[in-house]
Amino acid sequence: MKKILLLSIFLSIIACSGVKKTQEAINVGDYDTAMNLALEKLRENKNKKNNQPYVLMLEEAYAKATSRDLDHIKFLVKENNPENYEAIYEAYEKLKFRQQQIKPLLPLVIADHGRNAKFKFVDYSDEIIAFKNKTSDYLYEKASNILSSGRTKQDFRVAYEDFEYLNRINPNYRNIVDKMEEAHYKGIDYVQVSLFNDTEMVIPRRLEEDLLSFNSYGINDFWTIYHSNPQSNLKYDYEMDLAFKQINISPEQIKEREIIKEKQIKDGWKYATDNSGNKLKDSLGNYIKIDNFKTIRCVFYEFTQTKFVEVVGDINFKETNSQQTINSYPLASGYKFIHQFATFKGDRRALDNSLLPLLDLRRVPFPSNEQMVYNAGEDLKAKLKGIISRHKFN
């Protein structure tokens, strides 16, 4: 009974919290949030007694939101500025959307007042169509002018955004798809990538190919494309130089560690005797047997093969026209080769189970310097991708 009472109190607190949160949203003028909170509760169970406050708050929030938006539309229309067409169109769409959210729940009964909640619904179709057409005409002309007279990549990207929005609200408007493709093409930054080896070591060809395979990186975004094989018909906006400065490789090393293990094991049995050497019997008259133990010893020789490589360089981004460096980033990566194996002398039964797998391994050839550098490539590619992904040209 006590648990049921506590659960009831807990649910009551949660319910009060939801009502309070919804009312607070209305009080600060965040009507859409208030409506969403109320609608969420009413969709669960619109007839539930505890949800009655949400019906009243939905009614209030809807009326105030509608009144505010219509006043705003009236103001924007009075300004008579084509820049406002988009805002007016979206405001009418919002008014329509609110109505669509509420209609499936009707009727909503307010039991204490003996009535249904009142929502004034209006058909905004004519207004939506009118301002969608005005917005389409205005944005098309505006973006087309930018497309023909723009000077910077950013200009063309702005034009693209306008065309994209226009295509979203009014698909296939005039030749909008061709316009979008043109704006996109003109807004792309093309980056020419070059790799330089300023070290005294040879960079494995496979690593060079992997590092310059930008299609596999997934870093070509909508507005930036990297080319490691420059195309003669393109004018490149930026250059990215990947320069290797140092490749440090450690000597091949084998370290030995000696571990001595001892253990007592059973080695047969014998009869228990008293001090006089007489055999002892148990309560049933049977001779008592006891285990014999002996100590075994094993020397465990653990060998660790190691070799390290460190690749150090940097990435420089330059403007193609001015050849001015706009950003530089250090790039460093490493790879560690480690291999362990072991031998033993003595009785291997004295060894811990954790040591036994190493006895099945043998010494292996050390990787070549070229292989070491190549193995460092995976980490190098990951760091290179991170730098390029974070770098923004504009």
C-alpha cells in the first residue's frame, strides 16, 4: 500500500511539472512549445482527467500564436518590401500547420466548463499560393542576377541556397534545376593536392597512393573538392601541400627477461605413520594415505622484439593566385612493431597459464623500414582526414 501511495505521489509530481512547464511557455510567449507539449499529452489520451489542463492551455496558446502571426503578417505586408515575401509565405504555412496538428484530436472536451475547446480555423490556401508565387518570382530574379554578376564563390553559394529553397517550395519552377547546377559549379572551391618528401628516405609508393586517394577519405564536401591529379580544364582556388620533413626509425631491438617460477605438485602418496613408524588407521580401520609433494622449478625466458617509426611533416594551405599561405598544420604519426616469444628451461608445469601461449611463438623477421613507414600510414591518413575536415577555406 505504501509503495502504491509513493508511486501515485510521484506520478502526480510529474503531471504537475508538465502542466507548469506548458504554462510557463505560454507566459513567456513561446506558444509553439506550449502547443507541442499539450499536443503530446493529448495524443496519448485526450479524455484523461489529468490532461484537462492541457486542453485549456492548447486553446489559449493556439489563439495567441495565431493572433501574433497574423499581426506580424499584416505588418510585413504593409511594409511592401519584396524581401518579406518569403517570411509572409512561411508564416501562412505555419498557421496552416498548426491547424493540421489540432484537427485530428477534435473534439476536445473541457468537462468543467461543459463545452468543447474552441479553435478558429481559416483556409489560407489563397494566401499561401499567392505568396509562394511572389516568393518564387522574387527569389528567381534575385538569385539569377547574383548568378550572372557574382564575383565570389560565396555569392554563388548564396544564389544556390535561394534556388534550392525555391525548388523546395515550388519544384521544377522554370529552369530551376539548371540554375542550381550552375550556381553549385561556380561556388565550388577546387584544391590541388601535392606531396613532397623532404626526408632522406623513400616514401613507399603504396603509401603515397593511399594518402592521395581523396575519394576514399570521404572529405570532398558539397563546396570543396580535392584533386591529387590536377585537371587541365580547371582553375584551382587553393593548393594543399603535404610535406614529409622527418622519418625516424629506431634500431631493431630484442630485450630478454628472465622469470623463475617454482611450484609444489603432488608426487604419489604414502601411508601416514606415527613417531614409531607404525601405519595409522582411520575410524573404519583403513590405513590412512597422504599425498607426497615435491617442488618443481622452471626458468622462463621472455623475449620482446621492438622497432619504432615516427613520421613528421606538415600540411600547408595556400591561395593559388597569391601563393599566400593561409594555414599550416603539423602532422605526425608513428607505428610500433612489438612481438613477444619465449623459451624455458626446467619443468614447464611450474609456469602460470598466462605465460604458456608465448612458448608456442618464435622469433619473427623484423619488418623492413619501408614496411614500417607504410604501417604508420593508417594513423597518418586518419590524422590527415581530421585536419582536412576541420579546415575551412571560407
